[in-house]
Amino acid sequence: MHAPLIQDVSDTALWVAAYRASESERPDALFADPYARRMAGQRGQDIVDALPFGRSMAWSMVVRTAVMDEVIVECVLHRGVGTVLNLGAGLDTRAFRLPLPSSLRWFDVDLPAITAYRKECLAGEEPACRHAHVAADLSQAAARARVLEMARDDAHGRLLVVTEGLLLYLTPEQVSGLAAQLHADPQATLWLADLVTPMLQQTMGMVWRSQLSNAKASFRFAPSDSVRFFDALGWREIEFHSTWTDSIRLGRTAPHAATWNRLSMWGGSLVQEAVQRMSGVALLERTT
């Protein structure tokens, strides 16, 4: 009997890295991640190939990566961000591949094993900014407090928190705890996160349930009204980038996207809004 390809939640980082690698190898690539193929390795590609609809779902991950790239650079250049705290960083390489100022402070934080693997893959590579790999179990409030204290002590300018591909695996209670902990830190003023609705969570959960549940990586967080959820915790949505809308803008659409788009147009404004908010990237700002 073969061991499952996805054995724990950190293995999803190999999966996403394989998508970044495939996109980077296209002649019309939306971004260039020269480290992604090395990081994904054969196992990352095997995960993509083995998962139901693994290859056809690449578009959403590629769009998420490209949009978050855009928002992060914009925040650094135009919103006064001097420190980035990347929680649940996985195999993210933005500190090495984005056009960032050398004065920026960037912390990539994740579990010890995936952090050690990322350090190994990036050994000898020069980051674009002041960068640190940080090993921490972010499911523990005390560990999050230590990470925030470390970032605060070394921070300058505004602090942007990034949680790409993290919140989906947490319970609503864990997300609320994280939101409260971040809000209590006056240095943390901006938060960039990817979000999905319950309908999409249930759909993805049914497709990949057997692969993800065995790895304790089930999808858990999908608020029906993310604006209200975060607003109640002191985080106001100032931007929302719809995965569906941006997929059309960037030319990385879902299979049969044109047909689905026409159907949503016929369904009226409520259906269109539901489609646009089904998944996306939200930029949140701390309120007092």
C-alpha cells in the first residue's frame, strides 16, 4: 500500500510550488519564480498529477500568486510598509524574487520542518531585502506572540501581515484568535489574506476530502460574510481582489470560464456578486 502523497499540511506547499513552477516556465508567464521547480521537486509535481482536477485548478493558485505579488509591492511602495510578516509562509520566495527595496524587513514564518526545507532550497541565494527564516508553530498563541514581538522589535514603517493559504486550514475560532492578537499589536496595521466562501469550501472539500483529511489539512475557514467577520474583530476590508475577475484580467481563467461568466450575467447582480466574492484576496486595515 502506497503512502499518501499529502501526509501533512506542509505538503500543500509542494503542491502550490509546482503550480508556480509551471507558470514560471510559460513563455507568457505572469511571474517568474526561479526557485519554484527546485522547491516543488518531483513530489510536488506528483501531487498535482495525482489530485483530481489537479492540473485544471492551477489557474486559481496562479492568479492568487500574481495578485498578491501586485498588492504586496503596492503596499511597500505606496502604503508605507517597511516590514512584512509572512505567516504560514510555506515555500514562498517573494523576498527573493520581487522588486523590493533593500531596506524592507521580511520574515517568513512556518513550522520547523518546512522552514528547514525552504532554507535548504534557498541556500546561497541572495534576498532582495533584509530577510529571515523563522520556525514557529503558529497554532500556538504563545508562539505567535513571540513572532510578533520579534517583528515589532525590528520593524520600521507599517507592518504588513501576509497569510496566504493559511486561514483556510484554521477553525473560525483560531482565525478570531489570530485577528485579535494582531489587532492588539499597534505596529500591525495591514493584513493581506486569501478567502473563500462556504460553497467553494464545500466543493473543494468534496473533491479533495480523502487526500486532505488524512493529512489533517481539511478546509475549515470560509465565512459567509468575510467583511462582517473581520470588521467585528477590528479589521476593515479596504480592497477585495476577486479571483474570478482577476483571472479574466490576467488571462488565466477556469475551464469553460466564458460560459460560466455568461450564466452569471443572466443571473442578475446578486449572482454576479456571489461569483465575484466566491474567492479572492482581501487587504484589511486595522481599525481603532
